Amino acid sequence: MQTLEKNSTQKVLHFLLDWAAVIALVLCFVVFTALKGSFFMSPGNMVNILLAMSITTVFGIAATVTMAPDGFDMSACTLASCSAYVFVSMYLWYGLSLFMSIVMCIVVTLIMYQLTMFLILVCKIPDMLATCALMFVHQGLGQWYIGGGAVSTGMRVPHTGAAPARTALSEAFSNIGRSPYIIIIMLACVLAAFIFLNYTKHGRFLYAMGGNKQAAKLSGINVKKYRYLAGMITAVFIAIGGIMVAARGSSAQVGCCDNYLMQALAAVFVGRSVGGAEKPNALGTLVGAMLVSTLENGLTICAVPYYILPAVKGAVLALALMAAYAGKKEQ
Amino acid sequence: MDQITLETRKVSIEFPGVKALSDVDFQVSTGEIRALVGANGAGKSTLMKVLAGANPSYQGEVLLNGEVVELRDPSAAKKLGIQIVYQEVDTALIPTLSVAENVMLNDTVMNTRGRPVINWSKMRQEAREVLGRLNIKNINARTLVQDLSLAQKQMVLIARAIQSQCSFLILDEPTAPLSDTETVELFRIVRHLRDTENIGVIFISHRIHEIIQICHQYTVMRNGEIVGTRDVTAETTSKEIVEMMLGRTFEENFPKEQVKLGEEFFEVKDLAGGDGKVNGVSIHMKRGEIIGIAGLVGAGKSEFCKTLFGGYKQTGGEIILNGKRLKIKTPSDAVRERIALVPEERRKEGVLVNEDVSFNLSAASLGKFCVASFVNKAKTDANARKYVEQLGIKTPSIRQWVRNLSGGNQQKVAVGKWLAADCDVYIFDEPTKGVDVGAKQDIFRLIYDIAKAGNGVIYASCENSELLSITDRVYVMYDGRIMAELVTADTSEDEIMHYSVGGTTAYVKA
């Protein structure tokens, strides 16, 4: 009997740890509702939370796809800044249609990502180090392209000094960054990544590589091809993230996406253990991003000064991670 | 020199649901070499961990020279002079540090209070002295441990063990990864330690003939209990030890089944590769045939298997299957050509330990279970149930993660994955390594079934007795080359060994 009881308490503990991120999220909602119920729970504020988390989530999804086969990309968000420059410049400077600007942005991001893949797959540099170097390359190349200043309405084209083809942003352009479109884009990205990773053989192969690359290779999985595939999918999500940032800010500021990296990675790490998955997964990333954004929103409403927000946010993240990794050693 | 006796009285250990040790009375003295044998899960390692202080929750008493001692943590055991060298040497060594640092690690950690500065020349000198006590001359104290061979790493660990006070040395399956010459060297060191330092050595091994060679006495364990302790005499046979281990009489040779051979369908000509360890290997095979690759550790057997499978770069020669010349650059090419490999390191290479049984069994053939790239879960599960039943894989459910299965069952999963992929050529690299006698027979049966279905099997192993009982023909490898092609029915272990050590002259039957 004794062993049985021990097992059931272990099971409860395991359940709590597996769902720690979700429980933390629910707790946030309960606490903030108790403190500032009417305002916090209003539909308008719920939309605020979703708006704020949408960009982090998309970058998080990009990181999730990279990390599924045990890859890593530190340069994701500096590349996203480049994507944003390309997107806005195509639209404003060269007068391409919105659709063509999006296509060009994705294509250029894919091309830039070949360099990442070259360093990782051909030169065999560890992911972390290769992308660390590329972070600087992206920053430099991107700013060279935009001539060191932001890409926004009313600015002349650098290098040539020509007048831009467009002087204003259209309604459709701005809509990408507004509710409900930006939220729909985020949910579509999460859904696409979720289906790809969990229900296609390609996704299962990526997870197999993440679990044990050598065993995956000796099962006949073409590991290089699949790492490349993961990279290309990551690049598409990076481009989408860049476009969202530009649309939301109505311009492409210098380094506009750079700061999203750590938040996105935090979302992936928090979401890793959701439901006992123990691997980077799309739904977990969504939960992780939502936790970060809810906290930020709730604390602001509770009039916590903005300048100490990061400390509180970081502490709660650390707690969620502690729960996620607490059960690890036992096994 | 005084004799010290280490004794356990009624030591028991319970894990949730299992009694790993029950009332074990075990005794060993300095100056003797004692073997501890038993099937997998018999409790050998658990008992040794108690003595090493790594199992603090034991019940019962441990006595040293008749006095009760508490072995509740590893440092307590070390202080009493009980040292253990675990099977996985890499877990105990720091690869990026030098030999001297690794040998002197305990000393550096424990005895440097108030001495913050490392005296390098003194440390190296001391390490050299310890190695000298073992009569080891081929290891430089400045070398980084990551550059050593496995056998040398083991020597470093033994050196570390005797560097601090040591009356008892526990060696957990030390010879499993060693070649025969390395084993001889290890035995020399063990005997040397007994003679010059009066150390009591406890020796865990699955290789029965080694025990007969080196030990004075052997203790047999079964199901967490001691079955008995006997002296090793000239009359001791491995059959008697195995029977004690299993608790039943044991048919030593697996009954050889005759499989009807089909046409020649697979040929390898002058294959080279494997990082320079395969230099022109030619073999041929009929349908339904089981061919053995014999040779010592380091002869290039694993490298040959992996080169065939695309795991190593092929630098020369050709592979012909069903009259077609194959171009194999990566394992995925090999799988496409219906070649399967069950690799030697199963946890590291053969199975995906963090995935469930169902996914593992379909991992090599997932395409078959997909509709437009989408995995059909019902189909993969049906496939998993089929092979779990057919292979007798013991698992609570097909959703169980493979890391929770026992070694033998993991091996069955590693094989089952390829059965589902329906290949022509199955390569097995040391499939019985670390598998107990019962599961071994299951694996042999499986291999026969594969051959009976008209496929070819390549069976690489350094266990010559296994090769003799299961194969039709044996190729003996030495230094990346085939030394001889032998028909199993007309050969002997001696003949295989003759060619394994590089014999170029024809073997003369004694």
C-alpha cells in the first residue's frame, strides 16, 4: 500500500510540474482579476494581451522549429530586423505592391538564411557559435542597406538619394499590425507549426533528431536535409515576424526586432515541458508567450512602475522554469 | 601484511515495487580476486554500489574486520579504502584534463585545504609514481584523457583508485569493451595489485572464461540473492557457472537451424573506408544465409558494418545488391536500398530513448504509414502492436518511452524497427552485448526468422562461440582486412582465433 500511495503523490507532483506553465498562467489571471477585476478582464484588455504577445509568439515559433532538431539560432531576431528593412523599403522606396513586398521579404530572408545553413551544415560550426557571429553580420549588412537610419515615410532612399515611390502607408499595410489581423496571423503560425511538428513525418523526424541525432541518422533519416528544412521553415517565420513588427510600428526602425530574441527563447523554454512534452512544441510556446505578456499587462495595470517590470517578469519566468526543470534529475 | 575482511550481513535494498537485494551475506578478504556473476538484474551492481557507498538506503550491516561501518555516502567508503571503477569509464573521467590531473583528482579535491596553488611538477611526479606502481609505462602524465584509448582510460581510473588508500577494488565489467590483448594487460595489473599491494579485488563479468582464468573464488547471484560461493579449480567449467546463474540446466549451444539457401544476391568487393580502418573487404552472401564477421576489438568489424550502411565514408570498392551497383553515401541511401543496421551502441545509436515504443518501431519506415506526409497514428500503432507481440517486447504499453525498457527489450525494439522496414540485408553489430542469456536466445531466434524469410544476415561479433552456433560462414577480420573465409560447420574457436590475431599461415588442426 505504501508504495502505491507514494506513487500517487508522485503522480500528482508530476502532473503539477508538467502543467506548471499553464497553472502559472491561470494563477496570473486569478490574481489580476482579484486585484483589478473589471478592467483586467475586459474584452479590450484581453485583446491587448493577445496583441502584445503576437510578435513574441511568432519569433518563439521560429525558435521552436529550430530547436526541435536540437538546433539553435541566436541571430533569428537580427535577421528579422533585416527582413523588416526589406519589407518596408520594397513597399515605400520601390513601390512594390503589399503582396509583392511580403514575397520579396520572405525570399530575401530565405536567401540570407542560406548563409546560416552554410556555416552550420557545410562548415560544421556549432549552431550557437555560428549564429552568434551572424548576429553581427546581420546588423551590419542590414544597416548598410538602410544607410544607417530608419525606413519610414517621408525619408529619401539612401545611397541614391532618390525620392521614394510611395509617401504614405496604405490601410492594408497598417492592418497587418492591428487587431484582429495580427492575432489571426499569430494563431495561424502556431497552428501550422503544431500540425507540421506533430502530425507530419517531417516533424516527427525533426523531434527524433532532437532526441538523439546519431540514432536518427542510423535509422536512415537524412539529418542534414532535415536540419536544412527546419532552417528554411524558421526563416519563413522570421520573415513573418519582421513584417509584423514593421506593420505594427508603421516603419522599420534600426534594430527594431533585436530585442525580441530573449523573450521568444523564454517562451520556448517555459513551454518545453507543457503537458509533459519535454521538447520544444508550438502550443507550449504559445502558453509561454501568453504568460510573459499577461504578466506584463497585469503588472502595468496594477501600476507597477515600468522600469522595474523586467525584474518581476524575469523572476516569474525563473519560477516557471524551476518548476519545469525540477523533476528532471529524478529520472 | 594484515588481512582485512569486508563482510555484509543481511543487507537488503528495496526499490518501489522490487526487492533488489534480500538478506545478502557476502564476504571478501584482501589478497584475493573474487568474481561476482549473475544474469542482468541479479543484483550484482546494486550490491557493489552498497559497498561503494552509492546506495545509502540499505538495510542490514556492513562489517570491516568485524566492526560495523556505515557506508552511507561514497566518501565514507573511500575513506575506508573501498574503491570502485564503474563500467562507464567516461562518466568518471574529465576528458579535457590531463592524465596527471585525473589520477590525482581525489587528492586535489580533498587534500588541498590551505594550498590554493597547484604544484604541477609535484602532481605529475606523484601521478607517475602511481602509474609506476601499476607497472604502466605507455601512458604519459601530460596527455589529455580524451586522447586515450578506452583501455588506457580504465588504467587511469584504476590508478586513481589506488592513489588514495585502497584495500578493496571493485571492477564492474571491466573487460566488456576491451580487446583480448588489453584484457591480458588488465589481468596482469590486477594480479600485480594483489601480489604487491595486498588488495582484494571484486570482479564483475559476464565473460565466464575470464573468471576461470583469473579468479580464486566466484560468487553467484540470482534475483537479489546469493546462490553460493565456490572455489575456482581445474575442474570448474563455464557450464556449471551458467547453470548456477540461471538456476536451471542450460543448453550451451543454441540449436542450429538449417535454413534453405537461395541464390547469391549480395556482394561487396574491396570495400574501403571507415576512417581508414577498412582496407579492402570482400564478402558475398546468398539469400537465407547468416554470415559472421569475426575479429578482435579494433579489427574494423564495426567500421565495416557502418561503412556498408553509409555511416562512414566509402573510399573504395563496390557494393552490389540484386545485380545492381549501389551508391551509398549516407544511412538514408542504405535504407532506400533496403539495408538495415542494428548498431553496437544501442542506447546511443539504435533507439530513440525519448520517444515511445510505437514511434521507434516505425522510425525507419515512417513513409509507409503516411498519407501525404501526415502520419497515420492508427497505422503506426497497429504496426507497433504487431511487433511488440511478435518479438515479445516486454512493455506496459506502446506509449512507453523506450528509455524505461530493459536492455534486452531495447535491443528488440532496435531490431523491430528494421523488420517493419522490410529490408533485404540485415547487419547486426554485437547484438548480444550486455544482454543476458535468456534475451540472447530470443535474439538468435529472431535472426533465424529473418534468414528464413529469405533475407541475408551479417552478424559481427567478438564472441566466437556465438558465431559458431548461429552462422553459416565466418569471415575473420584483422586490421581492416579479411584474413580467412571459413565454413562454420568445419571450423573451431581456435581456428577463428588463429586468424583473428593475424595468422597468415594456414591453420593446422591440433
